Amino acid sequence: MAGMTQQAADSTTSSGCDAMPKSTERAMTTQTQTTGAARFILQTRSQVLKGLRVVPVAAMLFGLATLAPAASATSCSHPANIAVTGGRVSNATTLDLSADGGVAVSTADGGDGNAAAGGSGGLFGSGGDAAAGTAGTAVSAANGGMIDLDDINSGGNSGNVIAVSTGSSPCYYSPSAVSVNGGTVANETTLRLSADGGVAVSSANGGDGNAAAGGPGGLLGNGGNASAGLGGVAVAQANGGAISVGDINSGNNRGNTILVGSSGLFGQASNVHINGGTVRNSTSLAISADGGTAVASANGGDGNAAAGGPGGLIGTGGDAAAGTGGVAVANANGGAVTVGDITSGGNVGNTIVVGNSSGTVAVDGGTVTNTTTIDISADGGTAVATADGGDGNAAAGGSGGIIGDGGDAAAGTGGTASSEANGGTITVGDVNSGGNAGNTIIVGN
């Protein structure tokens, strides 16, 4: 019986990490729960890490250490190799807005091959006016509209936080290799805004091959006026619109934070290989409020004939006009673009902290890029206005009476043409794409 009692006592203190005396086991438990992370944070390097904003991560590791089971419960068992990939953190903001003008076509052309004769005046009346193939008024507009955006904030993103424990005190043997890839942190902000003018075409051309004769005046009346193939009034507008955007903030992003434990807290890995990963911030603005294409024509017709009616005894002869150009106005001016401050800088790269290692340490900080592309235009478009006189026209003013004046005659006379394709206005606030910081790498104490 005494031998059996001794055997039972021996079974409670047998082989392995569980075979330590109870006093040793209590000492291990106390050390694991209270001192490991505290010593790490109180090292001299901690003041540097605090300035680099690593203290919050160290605090997180402290929490992991205090939550770990006692060494007596884990039996000092660790994986042979540890490989961690942070994956991909992506934030994409895309605005594609358009308020472009369309296509507007307006015509008020005079006809061809028409004949008109004004009636004769009575004893005291004036002869009637005559018009053939005369153009009217045409107005077309294809202006860009208006886009109004408030502030756009797509920045302030943070990458992955990776903490690798290579062991727990007092088990000072660790994985053979630790490999960490921070992954990819990408922030892309794309704005494509347009309020371009469209295409506007107006025509108010006089007709061809028309004839008009003003009626003769009565005994005391004036002769009637005659017009054939006259250009009218044409107005075409394809102006750029207006775009207003508030502040744009796509910066102040943070890269990956990678911590691999050091001796005294996590043990030492034989080989450590770290790639900080890729941190990319891209900001692209393409804004246009360009003028479109405006074409206005108010040309006089060809091959027209007009004769003013004769005046009466004391009357004035009628006026005659054939193939005379009218009024053409074409506008394709650039619009107005207003953008507030643009901030795409202030980005910080990866932060990598590696404790002491018993083997090879290879650290690649990774790639940190910040690209800002701004393409804004408020260019004038194309404006064409014509008010040319016609060809091969004939006009004869009516004869005056005994004391009356003869009428005026005009054939193939050019009218008035006005075209504008001025550039618009662009206003942009401060552009800040600087103030970026590269990778921070600390190896060993």
C-alpha cells in the first residue's frame, strides 16, 4: 500500500513541462500574467515608438500577452513556421457626373422660287409692301448645365495592423521562420465632371430665285417696299456650363503597422522576413466646362429680284432689297469651374518594428506612392457666324412722284455676324500633395 501511495504521488509530478514543482508553476504563472509586456514597453526604445504612434499597438500586444494562458497550460508549444499576409484594404471613390449640352438645330430659312407683288394704293393711299423668300428668326441653345458639389472626403484610411507573437516567456524557443507581408492598402479617388457645351446650329438664310414688287402709291401715296431673299436673324449658343466643387480630401492615409515580438516578451525567431506591402494613394480630377460648337448663318439668297413701287404725285418711291444678309450670332464660350482646396498629401508609410532575432532578419519596407492628377479645362469651343450677301440679285427702288424721293435699293449686301469662343474661368484653392512620410523601420533594441 505504501508503494502504491508513492506511485500516485509521483504521477502528479511526472515528465514534460507539466512536471515542474508547484512552487515553480506558480512563479511562471505570475511572471506570464504581469511582467512580460510591461518590460517591453519600458525599454529605452519605447520613447521613439511613442513618437511613431506604435505605443497603441504595443498596448494591444500587452493585452494579448495578459490574455494568453499560463505556460503550464500551453506546454510551450509553438508552430514551426508563421506566415501572415495582410490582404488588401481598398477604398475607391468615383464620381462621374455630366451636365453637357446636347444638340440644338433651328432653321428659319426663306424659301426658293417665290413671287410677291404689293397692291396699288388708292387715291391717297400707299402701295403695299412685298416680300418673297425672306428668312425669319432662328434661335438654338445647347449650353452646358451646372454641377454643384459639396466637400468630398475619401481620405483618413488606415492599413493593416499585424502583430506576431514568436513565443511566450519563459519558453524561449520560437518558430524557425516568421514571414509577414503587410498586404496592399489602396485609396483611389476619381472625379470626372463635365458641363461642356453641345452643338447648336441656327440658320435664317434668305431663299433663292425669288421676286418681289412693291405696289405703286396712289395720287398722294408712297410706293410699297419690296424684299426678296433677305437673311433673317440666327442665334446659336453652345456655351460651357458651371461646375462648383468644395474641398477635396483624399490624403492623411496610414500604411501597415507590423510588429514581430522581441526577446523577453515573445522569444526569438530564427529567421524573420518582412515585406511592408504596398501603400498607394491616387487622386485624379478631370473637370471640363468647355464651350461646344455654335454655328449661325443668316446669309442673303442668290438670284433674287426686288423692285420698289413708284410713288404717287407727291409720294416717295418704295425701297427694294434683294439677297441682303441678316444678323447671325454664335457663342461657344468656356464656362466656369470653381474647386476648393485639394489635399492628397500627409500620407504615412509602413511602420515595421522587429525585436531581437537569433537568425537572419530581412526587411523590405514596401512601396509607398502618392499620385495626384488634376486636369481642368474651360476652353472656348468653336463659333461660326455668317451673314453674307447673296449672289446674282437685282433690286430697283421705286421712282418718286413730282416732289417725292426715289426709293432705296440694296442687292447682295452683307449683314451683321458676331461669334464668340472665349475661354472660361477656372478657380482652384490650395493644392497640397506633399507632407508625406516614408516607411519607419526599427530592428532590435
